[in-house]
Amino acid sequence: MTKTIVLLREESEKDLEHLPAPNEFNTQRPNLRVINIQIKHIMLYLLRDTYVEVLEELEKDLHPKDLKLWALTFCCILILCMCAEMVQITSDYRIVCALDDMSKSRDGRDKNGNKASRDASFDVCRKLDDLPIASAESSFHVVYKTIKVKEGPKREQGFNPIRDGLDVVRKAKLGSDVEEFVGRILDVIAKHSEYAPAKSSIGTKVIKKTN
């Protein structure tokens, strides 16, 4: 028999103030399970607070529609999408491990006594695609799709250096750092385009994801 104690954040902070300082005895024989729970608890709120802070700053940067913030917002949204993809990979990995446990157990259940299904992993991945990833992409697309460089062509379809090349960066006067950044992205696209079934589709995908 075990007991599960759940503490809210406010309660945890109050309790920490009354905890005695560690002595020589309990530092030599620490409870690893308690330490593990405490670390996960702190990291959970740290990640949540950081995530909220990043989203708030991102919203502020997208609001003025400033070309000087293009590289910063592009990197921020790209990192957020990568984090979501990491969650997708982790979720699927856990399901695969659970399915492996089920195949080895006598009762057909995993170590936690549950019956896992690959459909659950697919559902999580689809929700992440349809909600945070799609939202991040659409927010970026909407903002920079309506921005045009002053010296650009009349039929220009928004600001998209990855689609239109380094000339757009120079016309927007974004500086050598952004020019080098875009150049490296274009080099990566060119380097790996040979692995695609059709080279023409690469440009289309890049335009959709960065327009």
C-alpha cells in the first residue's frame, strides 16, 4: 500500500519555508524517490513559466509587424515547433515501450497494469500538429504575408527571404547577421533537396512554412 500526496504550488512554497536544514544524517542517506519527485515538480513549473513568458514576448514581437524582428520570431516559432515534435517523439516512444511490455507480460498489460494502443500515440501527435504547431505557423504566416519591402516588386507576396533569396534581406536592410542566417538556411535546403522525391516540391513546402 502506498499513499500519494499532492501539493499545490502555493502550499509547496509555504512548506519549504518550514523544512529543517539538511543535516549530516539525511544527506548521507537521501530518499532518492523524494528527490526525484521534487526535481520533477520544480522543473514542471519552471518549464510552464518559461513557456508562458516566451509566448507573451512572441506575441509582442509579432504585433508591430517589424521586419527587423523577422529572424528572431522565425527562430522562436521554429524552436516551439521543435519542442512540440519532441513531445510527439517521446509520446510515441513511451507507447512503443508499453506495447513491448505487454507482449512480454502474461496478462497482456504493461508495467503499470494498463493496455497501451498505438492509436493513442497517433491521437496525441495529431493534436500537437493541429493545435500548437499549426497555431505557431499560421501566426507567423499571417503577419509576414502582409508585409512588403518598400523597394520590392509590386506583385511581391509578403516578406519571405527563404523563398525570395538574399536580395530581399539586403533591400530590407536587416544586416549581415540576418543575411548570413538566411544564407545558411538556404544552404541546408539546397544540400538536402536531393533526398526529396521531387525537387520542385521542396520549394513549395518551404514557401508554405515560411511565408
